[in-house]
Amino acid sequence: MIDKKTIIGLVLIFGVFSLWMYMTQPSEEEKAQMRRKQDSALTEQIKKQDETYKREKAEAATLSNAKKEIETLVSQAKGNDSLSMNAMNKLNDRYGVFSEAALNENKRLTVENGLLKTDFSSLGGMIEQVILKEYKTYSQDSVRFFVKGGNTYGLNLSLGSKVLRTNELNFEIFVNDKPLAEEKNIKVGTGDSVVVSMRLYTNPDSTTKDRSYLEYRYTVRDNDYRIGFAIITSNLNKTITDGNALEFVWNAKLRMKEKDRLVENKNTSIYYLLQDEVEYLKENGADDTKEENGIPIHWISFKQQFFSTALIVENEDRFISATMKTQTERTTKDDYLRTMDANISIPFDHDKKYFEYPMNFFFGPNKYSVVSDYDIQMEEIIPLGWGFFLLQWLNRFVIIPVFDFLQQFGWNMGIIILILTILVKIVLFPLAYKSYSSSAKMRIIAPEVQKINEKYPKQEQMMQKQQAVMNLYKRAGINPMAGCLPMLLQFPILIAMFRFFPASIELRQQSFLWADDLSSYDSILDLPFNIPFYGSHVSLFCLLMTVAQLFYTKITMKQQAQTNSMPGMKFMMYFMPVMMLFILNSFSAALNYYYLISLCFTFLQMFIIQKSIDPEKVLKRLEANSKKPMKKSKWQQRIEALEKQNQAILAERAKQKNRRK
């Protein structure tokens, strides 16, 4: 029960808080001014959004019109009349020395390895689409990157007064240095690789023996999530008039792949390695823009909850600079999630007739065992608690290896989590035993503690009371710190699991009992309305975990009541599980399931430990030790010396007071 002093304290705190709220509340005029500012800010925000939407719509319309215009010019230029000459002149004005490349036909090529199916297009010399073979979206569609029509990349090259956008022209396709005659599907053999070269030749020139060209060279290797990507220029060092850098533009519209759009959007952003530090743009669905200049960039990743696309530099000449931008889609009617933009500066050497800049595209899962093998700190896109060394160490060197080992047996993920929980409990059992046995012994000697409290009721006797209680604990063989220290040591594991389960792609779309996807919430009831901070669904694992937590709280509070321990914390102890119900309702079912079975094993441990302790033995030991002289520790000797000093000071003050009278 909450005592009288606690109630008075709570009332005073509430009263002071209410008085402060009343005295600091704004006047009616200030409220009106705040409303005007809020309305103005909201209007400005809506205006900016509308302007952005109109601008994007206008840009899309301009690109569409430009594309139609180019198609018309190309069609006309293929004729043999004056109209074709006029069209060719316009293409020359637009593309300069690359104008004849506009007449190339659009061809496609598909290359497959064991992990990826990659569609190439001669238009822009780009990867048009990548399908990840081993994974499906929540809607059971193929996991796709660079979805057709939603992604573009390429160089914006300065050719004197002209700017060439390479994604507007059709490249010539070569497979292992042989021209592609017809569209085909190529499969990469075991231990083999296929080289796809996209070349953009300049117009024929009789004065040049070898034709100049721009090349995008792709290397598809067997069983590799990476596709080699090199930018090559041959005899273009004088034609390209850019400075010491080439402008590479990469735009992507990322599509939904998971069950929960809100959670996936919160975990979608741009990550990049800036020298030796992994940086990122704002997550949680917030739009953000960052410009990095002067510090080398090793890789840039368009990261989603469980999958990423990344552009990785292979040599020591890192990206010079980059401007990156994320934007959340205005509508949720389709499966588009967020828009990513990166404008990258690639170092370029004008002194080299043949220039090559090797990179890799990565299309794959955010799986620790995959991305950590590249040894480029790319594993830090997986949220394992990198900001706190102990959490990441626990996840990287303990939890993930054990989880991967158990996964080899092919068991259901629910069983693997159960076994993982048992292993964690076994490792922590010695600490738990000390904690629970200490609590059980303290309940047994609670009547003796109460006698000490009655013996020293006054506030000035607090030091004597504490000393007597400590002597009592020592005679009974109780270490008061045994109850606190184990809990502190278990806390990092609790938080490590909090980070591990929601970030584990291994749990994605794995079913267990009523949960169809352990990486997301397990809804047993979809509500027709949204509850603030809770959501519009009922997660059963979260509900069961909350009930178990309340039951555990009831047991511990009952024990605390017997030892008269912190009665004022009762409300807070019961409030915490309810708060966790709201926090964890939309978290992964695996996390709530782990917390649930962990609590169940905690109950079992408490029961076993309590049954193993004989109250008569504890009391007999206390009685036997009471007859023995207590050997005082140095700490106790200091306490007694301090108590004697305080008593002497109080006695001297009392004498002085009597003399004055």
C-alpha cells in the first residue's frame, strides 16, 4: 500500500505542476497569435508540397514531350528526304558527336545467375530490372529492384556547350565482346561470369582510326549479389569538357515489399560510408537532403527494411562529392514507398585517353552474413545497436552466430527462438539464482527486519537501523547486491534482443502458430478505427506478453510488500507493462514471442529456486550466527566511527543548548 507520505508527495507534485501550467499558460491574444502562426506554417507547407507536386508533374510532362520529340526526330532521320536531313541536324544540335547513336535500335538482354535475374536495356545502357530469386514480397510478388519505369541512372556529360544525358540514347550491346544480334536470356555457369558491355559510339570520323566511345561494362558473376559496373571512356578525354569530375545521376522509386507500410517507410533511407563513418539521411518517413563535399565516399545505399541497392566504389578513388535526397510518396494508393535521388561526382582524368572507373552494384538482402563479408562496413545498415558497443557486440558475436547455427537444422523459426531463449536462460541462470535466492531469503527474515524498524523508529536513528539490517543480512548469508547486479547484467541482453528481432531478415515471412510473418505484427483482430499510440490491430503475442508481465509484476510486488520495499513504486510497476502494450503492439511478433516465453521461463526459475530454499535452514543459520561474535568489515568500522562522531556532535549541541537556558 502507498503510505501517507507518498500520497502527500504525489499531491504536492501534482499541485505544483498544475500551478505551473496555470501560470505559464498563454493569454487569449498569445493563443490567437500562435494559431495564426500555425495556420501560416501549415499553409506554407501545403503550398510547398503543391509546388513540388506541380514541378514534378511539369518535369514529367517535359520529359514525356522530349521523349516523343526525340522519337519523332529519330523516325524522320531514318528517311532519305529533306525532312530526314532536317531531323538529323536537330539531333546533331542535341547530341553532338553522339547524334548517330540516337538511331540505334532499343534492344534487351537478360542475364541470370543463381541469385539474380537481371534485365538490361540498350536505352541508357542501364540495368532495367533486377529480380531477387530467393525472396518474395508480402503479396507474394517477386522482390524487384530498378523496377521498369521507376528508376534511372546515367551520366550528364558536358560536350562543349551541350549537355549529353546518356539515359536518352540507345547503346550498342556486346556480350563477352561479341555484338548482340538478337534479344536473349543468358544463364551464368557455375564459377563463371558474363560481361555485358554497353557502348555509345561517337559519329564516324575518317581522321580517327579507332572510334571513340563511352562504355558501361557490367560483370554478372555466379552466385553473387553484386554486379560489376565500370564507366569507361576511350578517346573522349578531349571531347568531354567537364572539370575533374563526371556527374552521375541516380534516381529510384522504391516499392513496398513488406506487410506494414508504416514500419517499412520508417526503416527506408539513404546510407553511405563517408571515409570511415557510416552516415544516413533521416528515417521514420521524414524527407531529408544532405550534401557531402570534400570527404571521400566509399558507397551509397538506397536502403529499405530488409533489402538494399548500393553503388560501391572498387578502387581508391572514391566519390568526390554527393547530394542525396529522400522524399516520401504523396499517395499510398499504389505500392511506391519513397523516392531516392543521388547526384554523385566521379573523379575523371583528362590526361588519359582510356579511362576506367570500376564500381559494383549491390542488389540483395540486408543480411549480416552477406553484407559483412564485403568488409566495407555495409553491415551497419542493419540496426543492431551500433551506437552502443555492448549491444552490437552481443548481437554480432553471440546472438547472430547462435541463431545462424540453430538455423542449420531446418527447424521452424518459433522453435529456434524457443531454443535460443532456453540457452540464454541457462547462461544467465547463475545470476538469476543469486537474485531470486537472495529475494527469497529476505522474505524469510522479513519479521526480523520489522523488529529492527520498530527498534529504531526515529529519523536520526537511520544510520543505526541500516547497520543493524546489514548485520542481520550478513548473519543470514544474504548479499543485498545479489538482487540488483544480475538484473543490470541481463538488461543489455534484453535491449540487444529488442534490436535483433525486428532487423532479422531470417524471420521475414516465417510463420508460427497464428503469426503469418514473425518479422511483423501478428494481428488476430483488425479494428475499424485507430487507437492513438496503439494502432488499428490487436497483436496476440503482445497481449499475452503484457498479461504475463502484469502477473510477474503482481508476484514481485507481493514479495516487495513482505519486505516493505519501495511501496510508492507500485503504480509505476503496474503502469510499465501497460505502456509496453502500446509500444510493442506494432513490433515484430518474434520480439513479443521472445519476451513472452522469457517471462514464462522466469516464472519457472522463480518457482524452482523458491522450492530449493528451506526457511528453517535460513533461520537456523541466522540463530547460529547470532551467537557468534561478528567480525566487522572496514566499511562497518567506518560507519560505526561516523555514527559515534555524529552522536558526539549531537551531545555537544544538546549541552550548549542547556547552558543557554
